[in-house]
Amino acid sequence: MTDYRIGIDFGGTKIEIAALARKDGQELVRRRIVNPGYYDGAITAIRDLVAGVDTELGGQGTVGIGIPGSISPDTGVIKNANATWLNNQPFGRDLTAAVGREVRVENDANCFALSEAVDGAGAGFGVVLGVIIGTGMGAGIIVNGKLLIGAHHIAGEWGHVPLPWPRIEEMPLPKCFCGNEGCLERYLSGSALAQDWKGPGNRSTAGIESAAEDGDQTAIGALDRYMDRMARACAMAINFLDPDVIVLGGGVSNLQSIYDRVPLLMPRYVITPRCNTPIVRNRHGDSSGVRGAAWLWSGDEGVGP
């Protein structure tokens, strides 16, 4: 079989590979291994994973990979990766040499957005803003089935724009690892919500909605602040991008409160008399990374298989 696309999700602790049928996107193979955690080992591991899939399917699929960073358009090396040993490395060129065919490398949030736009919760919409909200925060923008990358390959870095319309009680703005202050990631990531609920050092939001329903005033307050901040952030995105849909992924996307409360809060901030932008939960969940990486080879043909 030669009619398939290979997608790879390159995480901090694992590497996952899947092959999708070109015709209908059906998953043919899926495997996951531990990320070796160093550069040469990662290149070898990916080479062997691709070779194993090709052997099993009897062909040679196209290869795309999503990473927690991006390729600098100026130098061709990786930048902004939280797996810091990837930074300043010619990852795409080395992978292409290792697997013996072109490998398309893209930011993992862009892969998430592409997956959901092709055959997920954003399918059928012209402009899709796909957002991953977990321990960190990232986003991708899909316009008519194609990634909007930008001149510096940073389009969709929603987590690193400032919280709009800040309140006096939100001062001073918290410092972000990127060097700026007041970034959305510091307010809307799962870690930020957990710390607002249970204090510094906490990272899990599990049970916060149940706690709020049971009358936990700290949980109620943290959720109230979070929903208003999410409404402000979504309104800002609507004011400058006006997407047809906002698709949420990551652990925080499982909070039902977002879908119940944020649309009711957004009209206060959106500069239009009526705001109907749907905010929806992702369809593919943890599979969006590998699926989006595989669909990096669908851009030449438009949205869909």
C-alpha cells in the first residue's frame, strides 16, 4: 500500500506515529514510544518508526511531524521549543536525510488546528482558530483549509499576547518565560487556573467544577475569573481575526463551564452588536497531533482527504 500519510506527534516525553489512509483519513497504524530525550537518539527513533510503518503497510507514505516549537524561516533551525535540545538544530533537514524523503515539520498547535479543520470540530468552516490549553497554551489558524503561518512562523501565538482589558486587581501583570508580562498563557493555562484555585505549585484542575458546585468559594472565584478572562481573550481574537469557529483542545477544554459561560460573557467585549462565534470542544482529542501532522501533506490539495 502506498496511498497513506504518516503523521508524527513529537512530545516532550513520547513520540507517537500514525498512518492515515489518503482516501478517507482512516487510521491504519498507530504506535507510541518514549522520547529518547536527546537529538541524535530522536532522529534515529523517528527514522525507525517511519521504516516500521512503511514495512507494515508495504509502501512509502508522506511524512509530517508536529513539534513544540517551529522552524525559523531565516535559518531553517528550530526555535521556541520547550524541548530545549531541539533549538538551533536543523531538525527538518536531518529528518529528511534520515528517512529518505521530504519531512514537513510544523508547530504542534498548528497541527491540532489543521486536524480539527480537516475532519474534526472545525470541518466545514472557512477560518478556524484552534487552541490547545494545557500546562501551556498555543494556537493555530487555518484559512480555507491551509495553515496561516506568518512571516516569522509565529502566527497563532495566542498564548503570548497580553490579557486584554486588565483589571486593577490583576496588577501587577505576571512575568512570562518569554520575557514579557501579562501573557494570556499566564492566566488561561491549566497551570494558571490550578494555582488560582489551590495556590502556587499546583498544576491540576481536576475536580474544580465539582468543587464549585459543592460550594467551594475558592473554586467558584477561580472559575469566575477564568471565564471572564477567557471571554476577553476570545473577544480579542474575534475583534482582530473574526474566525468562523474557535476549537479548544488540551486538558482545560474539558471544562464544560467554558462552553456554557464564555459565549454569554463575550458580547461585552466584542465590537459588534451580535456575536455568534461558536466555541467548541475538539473532536479528535489526543489524536489531533498525529492526524494534523499527517494532514500537512493535504495543504497542496485543499482541505480534506
